Amino acid sequence: MFVVKGFMDNTAPAAPVAPAVTAKPSRRGLKIALGVVALMLLLCVGSVAIFAGGLVKATSGPHDAATGFFTAIANHDWATAGGYDSTATGTTASELEQSWGRTEAKNGRLLSSSVASTNISNDTATVEGTLKFEGTSAPFTLDLVKVGDTWKLK
């Protein structure tokens, strides 16, 4: 006779045993460590951005003054160019026109300027770069002084 345990012989089959559950290793420490590393990285990047932004802002005054001066010269706007002079008497528009007229007769008309470096020491600055004329390029060095909140040519 065919006997099915627990049905015909009054014996109950053994209760099924669930497979042992192994606990997953906790990743809490790893998550905390990664969070700390991410926070440190964010702080470093933020510090560099703040420092670089301050550095750019600090050098923008002399840079802008040099660029403004040469833009006025390129446009033959002698009055505006003369406004960048720091001396009490200033350079007259006529003097600038004569001086740059001789320079442009030799090199061709001034087309543009580019600033390569700006060095600031207290209320003085030196700006170096390149002038691009129709016929050639030439290096320039401008010495500037801070007059109030404005940078002017010495």
C-alpha cells in the first residue's frame, strides 16, 4: 500500500525549516565615510571658487582700465583715452592724437589689445600685454595708480 506520511499513518511530516537568513553587512559606515568625503570635496571646490572669484575681482580694475584706454585709442576717442590719465593736468586729446598718430603711422592702426598679466601692490598696478596693429603686434606695459576707486595711468 502506498502511504503518505501524515495522512494515513498519523505521523505529521516535519515542519519545513526556513533557510537560514544571513544578515547583510551594514553599509552605514561606508555611507558615512562617503558623505564626509563628498562634503570635504564640496568645501574644497567652494573655497577655490571663492578665492578665484576674489582674485579675478581684485585684478579686474587695472585690467579694465588698460582695456578701456586702448579701446578708446583704437576708436580714436582721444577725450575718453585722456580720461585714464592720473596726472592733475592730464594728457590732452590733442597730445594723445599726435602721439598715437606717430605710432600708427609706423605700425598701422591699433586694432585691439590683450592683457597677459596684472600685478597689484597696494594702490599701484602693472598691466602687461600685447597691442595688435594692422601691420604688426607689440608688447606693452602700463603702470597704473588707484585714484579713489578708479585705476588710472601713471
